Amino acid sequence: MPLYTPKSINLAIDEEHLKAIFKEQDTDGDGRLSKAELLKAFEKLGSRNPGWRVRRSLHHADTDGDGSIGLNELEQLVKYAVKQGYGVN
């Protein structure tokens, strides 16, 4: 008998869990999330259009305009992700 696998599961993710998901995508360990690392994070979060989400998150959270998200900008990134429905407080 085949197992039923739901296509999507709606799980509540708190802000600390979101922060951890973003931080674990810093694969080069430089303390910054590049566009490629952000893309992987939004893919992991199940974004339907992760490339667009990366561009929007940079617009909202990249306060110094360097094209990446530093640790000092992570709070803004998490707030943006929560606002977009990726987490629940």
C-alpha cells in the first residue's frame, strides 16, 4: 500500500527558527548571505518563486546596499520573511 505524502505541510515557524534557517545557508562562513545563499534559503522555505523573493528581500533588508545580507541585517530579513507568511510568532 503506497504511503500518502502531502504536497505541502503548513508548519508554524517562529522567528528564531527562521533566523537559524537563514544562518545555516551561509555555506562559505563569511557572515553574509549572498544571493545564491538566499536563493537556497527561500527554496528550503518552499517559496514558489525564490529568485523574485531574493530580490525583494534584498530590497527590504540590505540596508548598506552591498548586495548581500549581513548579520546586522538579519533581523530585517526575518521580519520581511514573517511578513510574507514564512513564519508565525
